[in-house]
Amino acid sequence: MRSIIKWGLLAAAPALVTAWGDVGHRTVGYLAEKYFTPKAAAIYTELLANDQGYDISDAATWADTIKPKMPWTKPWHYSSMSFWEIHIHFWRSRLQI
């Protein structure tokens, strides 16, 4: 019986590790905000200006929030690539903030 439980937990582990959930997304959003350059902070403030009290943590969970209502947006939420591919794409984008 213990072996079955161990294998069950082991099989579920990848899903648990890769699932950030709201708390994880919000935490990353708040941490990222701390490292914004002044220019990035100005852009962020302009893009997310609202009168409903939303902040960066709400933006960090946006993709998860709309996914059930708009299933075609699911690929917007993730990118399956290695660290090196992400690095290359970042520089290819020529993002200057």
C-alpha cells in the first residue's frame, strides 16, 4: 500500500511543481515590480491605469483568469522552450526598457 501511495505522489509531482497558482503568479508580479527601471515603471503605470484598484498582481494572473472564458488564449499563457531559447528570443525582440 505504501508503494502505491509513493508512486501516486511521484506521478503527481510534476503537475504540482509546474503549477504556480494565483499566489505564485502574484508573488512573481510583486517581485518583478521591485526591479522595474523608472522607464519601465512609467510604461507599466500607463498601461495598467485603472480606477478599480487593480495592481501588478492582477496583471500577473490575467492569463489564468481569461483562459476558461476564452480557450483560444491558452497558448498566450505559456511558452515551452528552454532557458537558452528564451534568452535568444528576448534579445531578438530588441526590447529596450
